[in-house]
Amino acid sequence: MAVNDYVKFVTQRFVTYMDMPKEERARRRSARKQERPPLSYRLFGIVPLSLRLLFRRRP
């Protein structure tokens, strides 16, 4: 990808973002934050999940 193509792509994305109403941007941002995995999973991968499953009490 040439530099000119990249600049064009970034410019198009920026203009699309700026044309979007402020409320829509805020709604998308909050939806994206809610879809994030837990912080421990993002930082350490699958290890916290496996430890939690290992030490979870079984009835």
C-alpha cells in the first residue's frame, strides 16, 4: 500500500467520523467499551480464566 493510499484511507475514515453526530459517536464508544473482555484476561490472556475454573468450587 502506497503512502498516498494510506493517507487517503485515514482521511476518509476521519471525515466519516467527524460527520457522525456526537451522540452516535458516544453511543458507539460506550458499546465498544462494554464489549471488551475483562482486564485480567486482556493483560494476562487465558491464564486467569483457567485458574478460576481450576479453583472454582464444584457442588
